[in-house]
Amino acid sequence: MPVFILRYLDNPPQIAWWELDELIVLILCGFIGILTRHLTFLLIVGLVCTFMISTLKSGKSDGFIYHCAYWYGIPGFDLPLGPQETIRELIE
């Protein structure tokens, strides 16, 4: 009895044609635009940032943005058992 496994089962969640991490940037820019009363300008900035993130991610592995965040030392992306993100070379 053959079992069919979906081709896109492991893909990240997607809304319309944006992945979730790209859409969060757009929503955040829209929310800040509402608070500061510059909605049109910040939505354009959000669309540009979303486009830049999508082109940065194209052709890379799924966790590329998270790896970059760890590499540059953004808080919250540290590994509990790994080396500190500011150490670039390990010597045994």
C-alpha cells in the first residue's frame, strides 16, 4: 500500500507569498507606522525590508537568518551549550 508524503511538509509557514519571518517585519513596520502616524512611509519601508530579506534568504538553508543573528550576537539567539557568539576561532 503506497503512502504519499507531501512535498512541502517541512516548509516554514507561509501567508500569501511571504514566509512567516518576512511577514513579521512587514507587520512590525505597519504597527510602528500606526503608532507614529507615518503608516504609508513605514509600510513602504516594511515592503522594501521584506524584499531584501527574501532576496537574502534565496538559495540559502532554512535557518540562515537565525544563524546570522547568532553570528552577529543579537540577544535571544544564543546556544545554551555552544560557544559565545563573539568568539570567532576555537583552539583545541
